[in-house]
Amino acid sequence: MALTLNPQARAELAQGWPLVLAAALAISVGTMGIGFYSLGLFVKPLQAEYGWSRAAVSGAATFQQFGIFASAPLVGWLADRVGARPIAVASFVLTPLALLALSRTGNSVVGWDALWLLVALAGAGTTPAIWARIVSLKFDKARGLALGLMLMGTGAAAMLAPALLGPVFAQSGWRSAVLVMAAVTLAVGLPASLLIGTSDRPARGDKPKGRFEANRQTLMLLLIAFLLGLIVAGLIVHLVPMLVDRGMAAADAAQVAAGVGAAVLVARLVVGYLFDRFHAPYVAALFLLSPVVAALLLWGGGPVVPAALMLGLAAGAEVDMLAYFTGRYAAIANYGATYGGVLGVFCLGAGLGPMLFGKAYDALGGYDAALLSSAAVLAVVVVLIATLGAYRE
């Protein structure tokens, strides 16, 4: 598909592409990038080393997302007042230190969960809670595409984290893999944060802005965000162990998971572009039919590669969709606080999803019930998105 842009959109991209690139790099090594997409690789090693249940290991995702849930609204509110740069710089210094502490954890589920919570709180400025605000302030006519390009950072993490960290897990152990994550986060994230400048900082003397803007659409976005986080995160985190249970070698399962990242990359670009050309809720609803089919394929023992790619399409649409909708259904002056709330609720769902999937597996000996429930809930989400209505004037 050829990307044709109107003159205003081309001008915005020509001027603002360094900002988009910096944001994409920062998000790729942040809590919602490499921090999230590496979690599935910990399940088998920690089960083997400590004998923990699958639900216990998956608690890392729960507490990581709870940390984002707690911090995203505050970070968005602060960004509306002081700008993003100081928040981002602090986070990319603190996150590697928190990962260093994580690499030294022992045989304690409580300690494991607490350290992942610490990583998430330290990484509050590495999430789209502030980066999507920066891009949305800079772009209007090309906002969908710019957000999609920015969020391709998480797609790159979804594709590269399993492929590159998988061998480190296998050859050197999970502790060494965490140290690699810390080094990459610092080396990439800190320079990217310094590149964003201070143009989004409010002018001195301006009346403070930034509040969650409650209207029908933003309240619906809270529900949509929670349900999407709950189901899609559960499916992605448990994809590798789900495939291993079906007899696939762990290395092959990791490669299939890397295919999710490739689909995320494609979806980020295509969805963002289509958002600028068509009514975005209809585009999002169409894309979110894919995880419904994916869940049914995995439940029915269908081909795993198409199912994984469909999950990637969903993961590529979800955060992009929420970031774009926030800017169209809330005033831009309230973007940070409103999107921080929406993203926080999304992460609350994402924190509960992997844990509930793990509990379902431990209780029932398989994922069938979780997969059927996922398909049903996602079908409801599609209907909710399609009925969001006209943008805010």
C-alpha cells in the first residue's frame, strides 16, 4: 500500500521526524517495550530453578503493570505542567538500577513481585504516558501516522526481545539477561530522552492545565482499555509456554513469539496511517477482530503462526488506538492527564490478565477456558469501539 499524505501531513513529518524517532527508541527499551515483551522468557527458567507455579512467575507481569497503573496518571499530569524531558531522564537513570536489583533476587515470590513493581515505578517516564503527549502536541494532520511510527518502538521490542534475549537466557541464564536489559535501557533511553528538548514545557506564567476529561467517549475508553489489556496481555505473555505445551521446542516457540513483533510493526504503521484517512473507531474495530480469530485458532489447535501474527495485529492497534482516541475525544490541554488515566487502566488489565491466565492453567490443566473467554470479551470490545461516535470538536 502506497502511503499518500496531504501537504500539511508531509510538512509535519518533515519537521517532527527526529522527535518521533527519539520517542520510538525510548519506548522500545522502556517498561512497555523490552520490559514487557521479555516476560514470557522467564516462565520456564524460574519454574526449573525454584519450582514456582506458572501463576507465580506470571506475577511479574501483574506487578509491572500495576506499577504503570499507579504512576501513569501522575506522570501524565506532571508532563502537562513541567514537560516530559526531566521525567524521561530520571526514569532512564533509575530503571537500569532497578533492573540491577532484580538480577540479584532469590527464591522469594514476594521479592520477585516487589522488584518488578520497583522496575515499573522507576520506568514511569519510559512509557507512552508522556511520549504520546509529546507527539500529539507536535502533530495534527499526521497524528495517527506519527503515533504509529512512535509506537513501532514497542513492535521492535516485541520482535527483537525474544530473538536476541532468548539465546542469553539459554546460554548464560536469566540473571545475565536482566543485566543485558539494564545496559540496553541506559545506552538507548538516556540519549533519546536528551533529544526531545523542552518545547512541550508550559510557558512561564501560563495557568496550570491537565485533568482527566470525563465525557462519554473517554469513560468508554477506560472500559475498552481495561478489557484490551486484560485479554491481549494474557495471550501474549502465555503464548510461548502455550506453544511449548503443544510440543514445540522452546527455541521455536520464541521465534514464533518474535513473529508477533513483526506483526506489531506492520500494524503500527498501517493503523496509524488509516486513522488519519478514515474514522478511526471503524479501523480499530476491524483490526481487533484478529485476536478473536487468534484465540479461537489456539483453542481449536489450529496453525500457530497465523494465530501469533493476528495477536501481533491486535497488539499493534491497541496502544496506538488509545493514544489517538484520547487526542480526538479530549482537549489537547488535558491530554497528559487523560491519556495517563486511560493508559493506567489499560495496564491494570494487562497486570491482571497474565495472572488470571496462569491461574486458569494451574486450576484446569490447560488454556481452553481462557481462550474461549478471550474470544467472547474481545468481541464485546469490538462493538464498544465501533460505537464511540464522532470526534470532539
